[in-house]
Amino acid sequence: MATTQMLIAGNWKMNGQLQAAEDLVRSIRGAAKDDGCEYLVCPPFTALSTVASILREPGPRLSLGAQDCHAAASGAHTGDISVGMLRDIGCQYVIVGHSERRGNHGESDSDVRSKAEAAHAGGLTAIICVGESDQQRMAGTALSTVEAQIVGSLPEGANAVNTVIAYEPVWAIGTGKTPTLEQISEMHIHMQSVLKDRISDSSAASLRLLYGGSVNPGNAAEILKCQGVDGALIGGASLEADSFLAIGRSCP
């Protein structure tokens, strides 16, 4: 069970035009209460400014994040976006190293680490994603695979303020399949051990570890009670206000 405030993060991925994004964030905000967790929404780049303007209106606090960033502060990087641009819009978080970025765009651990370093330098909290494939799970190398990703992706100076780790087994993302509760706990306990070896200051123990991969209102309560789980990174279920908030209200 978490000892810090849980983070319930919605990754909207490549979904929602402006009106849909506005409707969704207003629905979330209109029904959000003090549920004992921090809510975070991560819309597509095109909707960030619109969502940010709504979040500046009086109402329950929601944090804003982006789904990716470039490692450079500026330059000839057509189609990319910098941490400074995200910060300027109003983001507090940025997701880096999601398996869909690692798979679709060939991002390496080194690439992810550079993006996380840029996030830290620009004042954003990096949500570093890690997770094994189905083949790696079946081969019994899930723990070592995720450990290697953490070691390769975690920047120097990472701490509980500027970094969150999200464990998302690749085979569970959008498939409706989830690891057993025992497997989730085992992985999160292992990640805690890895982080204690990698982070020199005492914040390693309070760095939040999220679980992601087919989280929904029906399984959230049990998942969020697993040892070492400090919240959830949610995909499809974050596109409906009721399901997203139901997950948040499942926090122990």
C-alpha cells in the first residue's frame, strides 16, 4: 500500500479532437472531489492548450501532463515539442518511454533517459515507462527486463519529486489482460529494490510507482492495494470521466 498520495494518470493517447477533449476534462472536473489521490490528465498535443485553459478556471485541482517530449531545448526537430513549450502551456508532467513510443518509434533506454533529463532540467516531472513483452514474461525474464530498463532510463538526480515510474507490461496494454496481483506486487517490490540501489538520497522510498495495463473500475481496487503500487497509468478507461474517477475513488 502506498505511503504517499496516489497518482491516477489518464493517458488519452491519440484520441479526441478539441471539443471532445474539452467535454472530457469538464466532465472530470465537474465530478472530481477530494478522493485522496492526485488526478493527472495527459491529452494529445493539440488539446493541451485548451485543457490547460480549463484547468486554470476555479474548481477541483487536476494536474496536466504531455505524452512525450524531445530531449533538446529547441532546434531543427520537425514535428517534435520541447519541455519548455510544455511548461509554457502549463504542464507539470510528461510521459517518456511509453512502450508505444519504444515500439513504434524505436526509442532506446538512452533516448528515454535523455528525455527524462530534459524534463528534469525544465522543471517537469518525468513519468518513465517500463515493461516486459509477453515473450519476456513467458521466458521468465520479466524482472530482469524491467530492471535493465530502469537502470538504462533513469537519469542522475532522479528523486521522488521529479520522477515517477510506470510499470506497464506490454502484453497487458489495451488487451484486457492483466498480470496476477502476485505478479504486480512482485514487480513493484523488485522496482523498489532497484531504485534504492540507484537513487542515493532517501527519496527512493517515496518515489511513486504506478501500474498500467488494462486498469478499469472493476479491477482497480485490488490492483491499487498491491504492495508497492502508488497509483495507475490508465489508457482507455481514462477516456470516460465516470470510469476514470471510479478508479481514483478506488484508492485505499
